[in-house]
Amino acid sequence: MEKLTILLVGSGGREHALAWKIAQSPLCGRLVAAPGNPGIEAVAELRDTKVTDVEGLVALAQQIAADLVVVGPESALEVGLADRLAELNIPCFGGSAQAARLETSKAFTKDFCARHGLPTAAYGVYTDAASAGAFLDTLTAPFVIKADGLAAGKGVVIAADRAEADAAVLDMLGGRFGSAGARVVIEEFMHGEEASLFAICDGQTAMLFGAAQDHKRAYDGDRGPNTGGMGTYSPPPVLTDALVDQAWRELIEPTVKGMAAEGCPYVGVLYAGLMLTESGPKLVEYNARFGDPECQVLMLRLESDLVPLLLAAAQGALAAAAPPVWREEAAICVVLAAEGYPDAPKTGGLISQEPDFGGEAVVFHAGTTLDAEGRLVAAGGRVLNVCALGATLHEARDVAYAALGTVSLEGGFYRTDIGWRALQHY
Ligand code: AMP
Ligand code: GLY
């Protein structure tokens, strides 16, 4: 088969993991990343085009004659990158702006769930505080209040009491998240353990693509503010095969069928954030992309070639594609974050240049850049992802933390308990 030219869009740890895996494919002839990061530069050519610069990315795809565009972040989908590429018949792994509403509009997704009878929390969507308050009257604490649109992971408030809930509603409707908060979604609180389940979709067909468990809180013991994710591991034993089957039948399949029936076929990654409740898996949220840092552990565990699957999904040919093959080992990813993350991450902190990543450890760059003197420094909240495979999760954990001990980031911090749920019970 002829080698492919692939354009990867994004610059985080997720994209470094994707680039690392794509570059190992015998099908990959040339890999270009926009805008990429210093870690991605080791395996791809970088181009300085922003992920929301649709015309710039389209021009780049044409200039390099891309055979496939792989989109990392949802922000590129929201502004219609996949739609523009479709007009030009350039295969794109990533959904249309309409399809990406499963992530970009919580109200759309909740209404979609209601139309198709998908298991999720009871909810209401409101544009005024009085009606929101009337719905809150029917619920018991804790209360879940969400801004409708994208709010960089900060648009969700779990309020311990009614006063806090009312304040959050007023805050969002008052414009704290701009237009993203013009509508608020109020939900019933679901109890259980969370897990992330992934499917690759081509518009009609969905293929299971593994699972992972994230750690959203900033500090050990699941304390502190919510973040984009401080660490992951895969596979998560709590998500048994029976639960995966149930989530597949009750959520993923009807979602892909429902989106196609509603005229916006779903292409790309369908990432289901699940709550494993006493009455089965329920949807917390959908994302239209790989999780970050869930993607990192999936890429480490993926034994088979990623590129044929991405291409088949982009070309509507998944039904004939071979499913992914996973390594037996467990994988873990620990995020090294900048001082002040998530509220006010301090950039510019110096990162030690030559950490010892012996054993099975792999480091993926997230928010890094080179300063004027060519030194590697922090450029974002989550800076490095230290990942490892191991025969058991315990072994993977030991390798990753040993490697982390050899890296230094001024003021940086990481959680020391990634994987604790599985490590405690299995
Ligand atoms: P989201 O951005 O919708 O994923 O929400 C962020 C986090 O808030 C989730 O990962 C959950 O931990 C929590 N959360 C959101 N919705 C609910 C809910 N209805 N019940 C319980 N926890 C929730
Ligand atoms: N790690 C959670 C997310 O990517 O949304």
C-alpha cells in the first residue's frame, strides 16, 4: 500500500501520544503536526497553524496533499474543520460541527438522550433563574449545575447546598462563561464510580476502542479543584465486560444510530464519560475526541496499527476493518502539572532536560515549549505526561513514578495516587 501523508491537529499530550503511535505505522510516510509541541517534533514536522484556524489548516492539508487529517481537540471540530475538509474530499478523522454538539452543547446532548431513551441523569435546561429554581425544588442535594456550552472544563458546579446552587445558576446566567452560560443545565446527582469508554465511529458503524479511568481532581485523595485530568490508567477493572456490553447496547449503538437518523452522522471518537450507578452505566457526558490523558494510556496499550482504523473511520469503511488488538499489560499515565494549575498555572518553569526514562516509561509532552535559549520550559497547565506499561498496574505505577522522580519542573506537582481505586481492590 502506498504510504500516507497525515496531518495531525493539536498540541497536547493527547496529540503527542497519537503522533508517537501514528509515526510507528508502516502506513505513515509523512506526519505533519499543527501546531504540535517540542515532544511531537521528535516524530513529526511542525507547522505553526492554530487549531481553530480552519482556513489555515485546510490550506496546509492541501499544500502537503494530506491523505488523512486527524483532529485532536474539540475546539477545531466546533469551528467546522471537518466540514470544510469534507467539502474538499479530504478524509478527516473527526466529526462535523453538528455532530460535535454531543460535546459542545450539553443541552443538545441531554435532549438527544431524552429523544432516544438513553440512560442519563434527569435534567432541565433553563435560561432564567426562576424556572431553574423551580426545578431545583424537586431535587435533593448535592445539585449539579452546568453551563450549556464549552467552558474549558470549568462550567460544572456540584453544589453541596441550595444556596450554592442558586448562586451558581445566577453566576452562569449572569455571563461568567459568556455565551456558553446563556443556558444552564441542571441535573440529578448520580452516585457511583466514573469511567471513560471509547468508540471509533464512521457515521454508521461504531467499534469499541478501549476504556480508562481518569483522576479529575488536582490533589491526592481526589481533593481540590476539578482539572482536565491528572492521570489515567487502563484497563479499568471496575468497567467489567458485562458493563461495557450494557453501555454499548444502551448508549453507544443507539447514539450512533440516532445521530445518523437525525442527519448528522457521527465520525471520529465517541468518548462516553460513564457513571457506574447501582442501576447500571449512565451517561455523564459525551466528548467528540479522545480523552486527555486517557488517550495516552490507550496508545501505550494499543498493539495493532492505529492508522488503518483512523482511515477506515474517516472513509466510512469501519465495518470491514479489523478491531484493535490490545497488549495484556496495564498502562498508567501521571500528569506533571505547573504550579497553580488549574486556576492560574505558572508558565515558564524550567524542565530538566535529560530525565532518565529507563524501563518501560514513555514521556509525552503536553504544555511545553522552548525558550529563547532553547531550554524546555512549561507553557501550559499540564506540562508532561509520564506513562508506563507493566505486567500489572502495580508494576506500571512503579515504573512511571520512578521515572517521574528523575524529572524536575520548577514549582511543578503531580498526584502520587494515580490508579488508587484499582490498586486498592485488585
Ligand atoms: P462534565 O463536564 O459534565 O463531565 O462534569 C464534570 C464532572 O462533574 C464529572 O466528571 C462528574 O464527576 C461530575 N458530574 C457531572 N454531572 C454529574 C451528575 N449528574 N451526577 C454526579 N456527578 C456529576
Ligand atoms: N480527561 C478528561 C477529558 O479529556 O475530558
